[in-house]
Amino acid sequence: MTGSPLTRWRLGLLRPLLGLLLANAVVFVVYTLPRTFQERSLAAHAAALRNDVEREKHNLERLRERAATIRANTQDLDAFYREALQAAGQLVAVLKEIDKQAPSSGGRTFRAVDVNGAAVSRFVVTMPLSGSYAQLVTFLRTLERSPHFVTVDRVALREKEPAAQLDVELSVYFRAATEEG
């Protein structure tokens, strides 16, 4: 077969060109394709790690806020123990003061009650009182404004002529003896 020299020259280049194309395909399959998959995998992993870092930063910020809240609560609790509660040694004086402010009364009962998990002593006082409505309301308002930590736990009103009778159960709180210095 005789052809033009240009055609023979083109046919002579076809084999090296096909060999080069095959070599490129082999390099692509052996090196470039796995490298591309690896880069995509690494990029996805890097994105996941960035998300993890952002999530952990958010968690850290929440934990810092929580720690600040706990510190503030601890300071508030310390201030409460220091400023609002008196020492347990003041029990008799406080009870005498409450007794003095109460309208005519009958027998009182006192009992100590444990306050679990707190450095606080609680004394429950049950007071049957009698007097006019105005006297009883004045007594309750006096308790409300008391400088001592006093809570009114229960009130039962029994009306009798000429004076009303009131059964009051209140709690007086003090710093526990273990907290005193």
C-alpha cells in the first residue's frame, strides 16, 4: 500500500500517540483519580472538623456562661448566709421579739426541723393568736417586714366574737451551728 508520505507519517505517529494516551489514562487511573478522591475526602473531613470546632466553641461558651451563673449563685448564697440569716445563738432573742409583737396569745410550740443540703437551721413556731382583725393583720405585716428571715407557712382564721382567732405557723431560719466562726 502506497500512500502519500504525509499519511504514512500520520500513521507512524498514531502508535506513539495511542501509547501516550494509554500512559495518560494509566497515570490518571493510578495517581490522579485516587488523589482527587483523597482530596475530596480530606476536604469533607476538614469541613466536619471545622463544624466540630464551631460546636465545641459554642459548648465552651455555654459552659462559661454556666460557670459564671454558678459563681454568681455561690456569691448570692454566701451573701444570703452572711446578711439575711442570723447566728443560731440569736434564736431566743428573735423568738422573744416575735412574742412581743404578737397580739394576745395562748401556748406556743416550737420545734427544730432539718433543712437538707443547706447550712441552715429552721425552727417552726406554732402560735394561736387572738385579737381584732386589724391587730392580726398588723402582726402579719410586722413579720413581713422583720429583719429576721421568717416565713409564714400556714394561717388558719377562726372567727369568734368579739375577737378573731388566728392559728399561725411560721418558720424562723438561722445559720447552722457548723457555719458559725
